[in-house]
Amino acid sequence: MKSKIQENKKLKMERLVEAAGQLFTESGLQNVSVEEIARQAGVAKGTFYLYFHDKEQLRDLIISREATRLFEQANTALRLTPQPTFEDAVVFMIDHVVNQLEARAALLKFIRRSLTFAVIHDNISGLMQENDFQLYPRFLDLAADYGWRLETPYKTLFLVVELASGTCYSCLIDSKPCSMTEMKPVLYNAIRAILQSGKG
């Protein structure tokens, strides 16, 4: 059972995360100070440094959490709508994430091209929770469920998410080279090709 002190520490950290997430999304990392984050969270400036080395570490944690949450929601949708093949299941999840980002431009601007943090989040800051959704183990389980063997599953997943991340940002934020609607069939075919090329 957690002590009152541990609970208070966790609460303060979560307030810092929530405050920073709002400020970063509204104003951008460079335009927000540690002092502003602390003030918004209702804690002393020194308290910030009890939890985080700097703004960049906090930003990485927030991006990691947001990216992970997007894939967790996609995974929940997949469980409710099973797909006939492994490729279809992966494309379904990516499509779900893309659709969420289409509806949340501010979040996409903040995350930028960093959806891959959902793949590597356990190496980012050590601040993720043990019970948080983890995309890579889920990807392995999904492949196993369909009897799909991958030679280098981690690299394959990274490529898929990196491709989707960069494409989504370019099409939705920069409007290049075309709209996301036009790009989706090309993106999803490319993802299928990556999965096929990584098949063992």
C-alpha cells in the first residue's frame, strides 16, 4: 500500500505533467519556462527538479504518454473489430491512430514526428508506469496470434510507426505532398510491404 508521501509525490508529478502538456501544446516548448510550468501546476519551481532534469525530459515523457495512449486506443478498437490477417490488423491500428491525429491537430503539432516514442518509451526517461500499455509486446503478441514470424520485429515495428508518423505530420500539418485522404492508400500499401519484407 502506498504511503501518503508517495501519493503526494505522484500527485505533484502528475500536476507538472498536466500543466506542461497544456502549455507546450498551446505555446511550444521554447516559449514555456520551468517557472511557468511550476506556477501552472501549483508547486514551487524547485519541485520541478525533484522529478525532471529539464523541460526536454518532461516533453519526452508527455510525448511518450500521448503516443502510447493513441496506440492503446487503437488496440482497444482492434479488439472490438478483429481483422482477418496480421497485415490488416496492423493497418487497422495505424489507421485508427491517423484518424485520431486528424481530429487533434494541436496534439499532432506537439508530438510532431515522434510517434515512435510509443515504441521506445521504456528507454526515454524511466518515468513510465509499469502497467502502461506497451506497443512492442502487443505487436509481438499480435504477430503470434496470426502465426506471423518476423525476422527483426522491433526494427519492423519502428519502421512502420516512423513511416506513419512522418507521413501523417507532413500531410496534415504541412499539407505536403498531398492530403492525408489521398495518401492513406499509399501509406497503408507501404506498411504492408514493410511487414512482408520483414517476414521470416
